[in-house]
Amino acid sequence: MFEFAVHSTQGNARTGTLQTPHGALQTPVFAPVGTQATVKAVAPRELHELGATLVLSNTYHLYLRPGDALIAQLGGLHRFMGWDGPMLTDSGGFQVFSLGDLRKIDDDGVTFRSHLDGSTHRFTPEKSIQIQHNLGADIIMAFDECPPPLDRATVERATRRTHDWALRCRDEQARSGDMARQALFGIVQGGVFPDLRAQSAAFLTDLDLPGYAIGGLAVGETKAQMLTTLDQVMPLMPTDKPRYLMGVGSPEDLINGVARGIDIFDCVLPTRLARHGAALTRRGRLNMGTLAYATDSAPLEAGCPCYGCTHFSRAYLRHLLKASEILGYQLLSLHNLTLLTTLMREMRAAIMDGTFAAYAADFLMFYRASTKEAESPPA
Amino acid sequence: MFEFAVHSTQGNARTGTLQTPHGALQTPVFAPVGTQATVKAVAPRELHELGATLVLSNTYHLYLRPGDALIAQLGGLHRFMGWDGPMLTDSGGFQVFSLGDLRKIDDDGVTFRSHLDGSTHRFTPEKSIQIQHNLGADIIMAFDECPPPLDRATVERATRRTHDWALRCRDEQARSGDMARQALFGIVQGGVFPDLRAQSAAFLTDLDLPGYAIGGLAVGETKAQMLTTLDQVMPLMPTDKPRYLMGVGSPEDLINGVARGIDIFDCVLPTRLARHGAALTRRGRLNMGTLAYATDSAPLEAGCPCYGCTHFSRAYLRHLLKASEILGYQLLSLHNLTLLTTLMREMRAAIMDGTFAAYAADFLMFYRASTKEAESPPA
């Protein structure tokens, strides 16, 4: 289980297959985020329809509500949320660090207060792994510290902790887990500092884990800094393991990430934008609530195969948004996710055909990126 | 067009077919309500899937937003909201009367202020018909006054106005409408007063309209008063025209209405309850947010064919509701509508088989009605 085979490469871009207990995952792949055991406003059958193959869910949120023990008792997260394909859970690390004043970090773990009711809890590397065992995702993540990427002293300390905690996660997985059922991925930290990233990549590679993530990006640095860091760290990552860029998911970031050899992405961006009335298209973002679309009988994006684009006009979408109708968020979520899963499928095909460089250049020529994307934090 | 054929009868219950420009409608039928050009949280393809065949939309809401002229310009309401089956619009009468202090009624019409921005507008019978022409539903309703049903003087005046306005609606439809494309239904008023109901039924029957509604029920009277009124007025309604009980839609009201010869129902109840976390079942209502369901691995309702009941547990639904996840409202809306469309299909089959009386008795024996249902106002 969890064999990873690379099929085609073009430059640093590559296609592959990761075997999981819930099926073979074609990479590169984008994972929609189901923070609270549901991709917001999208049902599992719709995820299948739009081509999603991997779903991420959040350890912090599910631990607090409804509780990982309850989910285990009900047969695990796959069964609970009705998703029968490959699944990934994060470690809860990023979420608890994001709590700011509500959490306190030490070398052993993190004490934090629930954003729901203020109750006090503690995550350690062992606890994170135990929760992720209860949830039962195919891919689980090592508990890490994800600091703002620009302050060297903070990043240095966090990277050291991330390494200590990766060892403890590996040991806990060996002690209480099932390596045939769940693959533990390590997370390379180090902010924007090449030497720290190199140390982190070397340390984690030595652990010979079944996969590796690049953490600590898309959390405050510029797009240029993110790409520079990727350019620097990707050659240091094992080529025979899947490589996962956490929390990244704008169209241009997916293109740029695949071009640098990333295999897995996740991001709340497509569904979060939808709830704010924004559509992702091949030409850039559209704010569907604006008056410009009030009388527009065209589909949101011509040629898009999603349910919304094949059945409704921009004018109707705009009406739904102005009237705060749930269907508007449903349709925009379907559309935004469809664009990203379609991009991934097109990129896989282009890599296999040897046309990826042209595909990427062509896409980026027409896509008008928003400068705000690098600052969109994960959930 | 709009031929109505009665097929089978059992007691007063009957099955029939109403021909419309968007297909033949099998009756008795329940119409989900799409107030703002969408059945809340349910897409048209899901309406087809769950067996809905007729959808109601609201003249008042669509006149204000996005505007009936815009909808006409975009090809009409069917195309705008992506519903290709039979459709019905109300007259706006009930909504403007429900505005209370924001509206002023005179014998010519109603001046009212928008609940959206406070702007002043005026509906007359002619205006209501013109708006409904722009929307383009298959069945349109005469503009009526729908007063609280218990105050005789008010009801008497409202019934007189309703008759005057029905004449004006008929004339406006003849002048500017298309009788082959839209069927104008008259609305029998008269509150809980048998003589007023009898006068109203007689007056409207003389107009020989293609269908008739019973208005002014489910707006403040008790269930017993509603049924007594139906018992009294139904024998006075033409048997060769479809008969529509407006704003009624709890399971027991559907059974009791069909038993009295009603052919068409509509109600916001199933989707409104869903947004409040309540499920309709054959045993009564369930509040899915309660702790009792937190660990319940059973489906919401065993045997229900809806997407939610065939894929998820009560525990999952309860979690979605506690977490305010949109999917929870989607799944409950699908379920509640599925129950009502299934009931209607079962009743049609039972009438054709001659087993309706037993079917109705059996259903009502197991169904624990909520005493609150009669007080649920339409949207």
C-alpha cells in the first residue's frame, strides 16, 4: 500500500499514481477542503461528478466537533461524511497556531482554547496522530509548528520543534497505528530561509516517510518568495515520494507548483471565494455580485462543463447572490472546484503528452492573477 | 391547452392530468416553493430527481428583485431558473397583505413599501397579471385579498374585492395575455364563513376559469376549522377544473386535502423546516439538532429513497446542523421534499387502485402531527 509510481516527467513536472486503501490517486491532484467533514455546500456525489479524487479534512475542527472518538465509533471519517475515495487529514498544527492568543506552545505540544466554547485542550504529536487514527484518513500529517515564514529566529525554533515532533509522530504511528492503512507524511518547514529548508528536507528525508509536504507557505510571504522557496527546496525533496504543497490552490499557483514538481495541493480558496460570490475562471476572478452581470445571459464561463455553467446565466447567479440564496453558493462552489480539477486533469494529460510547458505558458498568458491570492490564509 | 381530465375517483379523492405548455401534470400534486426563483438549497436537477413536477414562485419577490421585466428579457422564469416543467406563480396578493403597516389597501389595489429598501410600489389586479405575464408561468393566479379568516366584516369586504379583482384579472389576461400559454386560476375566499365561501365559489365558478384555488386557509385558523371549511366549500367547487389549496403542505394536511378532492398544493413548510433543522417523516417531525441523534448511525428515515437517507447517518446530519454547514440544509430539504412528493405519488396510486381510504387511515394512524403546523405561515 502507498506505493508511488512516477509515470511521465516534463522538466520538473510529473505524473504519478499513489496507491491508497481507497483507490489509486492520479497525481498531480488538487484536494478540495472539507473542514468540518463536508466540503462546504458540495455533496460527495457532486465531488465525484466534478472530478475530485482526494478530499482533505481538518483534525482540529473534527476533534472539537463532533469528536474523533465519535467518528471512530461510527466507522471512521470516510463513512461518516460519505466519501469513499482517498482522504487526507491535516495534523491540527496549523489551526492551533492560528488561534493566536488562545494557544500556548512549548516543546512538548500546544495548549489551546476551543474557538467554539473556550474550553482548554492540549495537542501533542502523539495526540494528533491518535486523533488522525480515529478519523482514519488514508494520508495523515505529522504535527508541526507553522510560524510566520519571515522571522528567522521564530522559524528556526519552529523548524527544530517540527523535526522533534516528526520523530514522535513516526513513533506513535508505529506504536498505535496501522501503516498499511494510513500513510504518515512529514512536513518540511524553514520559512523563506534556504539553509533552514535544506536542513528540514534533509532531516525528514532521513526518516523515509511515505510522503512529504512543504509547509509554511501561502501564509504571509509574497508569491515571488513562495516560488523562490519552491525553486530552492524542491530539488532537495525525494523524487520517489509524493510531494504536497499545503494550503495552496489558486489556478496560477497550481500551474507554478506542478511546474516545480508538486504532486498534491489543497486549499479552501475555491469554496471560500464561492461563499463570497467570486468565481474562478481561466481569465481570472469574477465578482459575480456586481451590476455588470445583472442582465448577462451568458454562462459564467463558456465551455465549462459544470452544472451551473451548462444550465444557468450569469444574471441568474448574480440574482441568487444578491438574494443570499444558498443555491448561489452551491453553484459557485461547484464551478470553482470544477475549474481546479479540470486544470489538474489537463496538466496530467499535458505532462503525458510532453506539452506541459506550452500548456502552462498558454494558461498563464490568459490568466489575470489577483495580487490578493498569496495572502488568502487556509481555513 | 390546460385540459383537465379526471381519471379515477375514490370518495372525493381523485387523480387527474392537467395539460400545460411544459408537460402533463399528474394530480394530486405538491408544488415546492421557489420564492426567489429557486427552491431554497435545492437545484432543479434535484427537484426532478426527487419527483417534483410543479414549482411555485412568488410574484411579489421577483417583481422587486431581480424584476419581472428583466426575467422576461432573459427568456422568462422557466429559463431563468432552469426549471423546464410546469410552473405556477402566485399573484403577490398574499405577500403584500402580509406586509402589515407597510401596505395600504383600497378598492383599486394595494400600495406598499418594499421589504428590501422601503421604496413605494403599487399592485393592482392588472399589474399583477402583467407581472405574471412577464414571468411566464403556466398557471397564474388572480390578485386577491387574503385577510385573517376569523373577522367577518373584514372577510366580507375582502371577498367582495377579490371578486371585483378576479373580473379585472380575467379582463387583463384577455387584453394583454395569452390564454394558450398561461391559465388564470381564480381564488375562492370567505374565511371560515360558509355563506361567504358559497357566494365566492358561485361567483368565481360563473367566470369559467381554467382552475380554482381555495385561499385564506392555513393563515390563522385551527386545523379543525380548515377541514370544516374544506368540507363545506369543496362540494361547491367545479369538478371539471383543478382545485388548488394554497399554502398547505404538512403531510397530514396533504392526506386530508386529497381526501376532500384537492388536486394541487404548495407550501414552504418542507424547505423552511429544513433550514430550522427539522425533518418530516412518516412518524412525525424530528428535530435533527438534538443530542439524541449525536451517536445515531441509522439513516434519518429508513426506506426513504432520498440522497441523504441512502448515504448518511442521523449523527452526520446532526453534526452538519450543529456546525451550521450548508450541506445539512441541502440534505434536509431534499429529504422533506422527497417525503411529500412520495406521499403524493403513493396517494395517486392508491386512488387508482381503489385503496386510498385504507392508505390515508394507515398513514394518519402512524403520523404524529405537530399542533404547530396549522400556524406555519407561507413565505
